[in-house]
Amino acid sequence: MPTIQVNDIQMYDEIHGEGEPLALLVGLGTDISEWSGIIG
């Protein structure tokens, strides 16, 4: 599971595609599967 440390919080991250980075954030109660139709 890829994670990054941001201050005292450990966050899950994935990198897809090429070009300029775009951060997609999910809200409470959801997970990365919410973006499956976009990051395919």
C-alpha cells in the first residue's frame, strides 16, 4: 500500500498517467473506489 507521511498523518496515494499532477481527494466514509471511473 503506497503511503506518504504528511506531518503526523499517514496518507494513501496512487500515481496514474502522465502530465501535470492532479490531486483527487475523497471525503469521510469513502475510499479510492469512488474515483475508479475517472482514473480507470
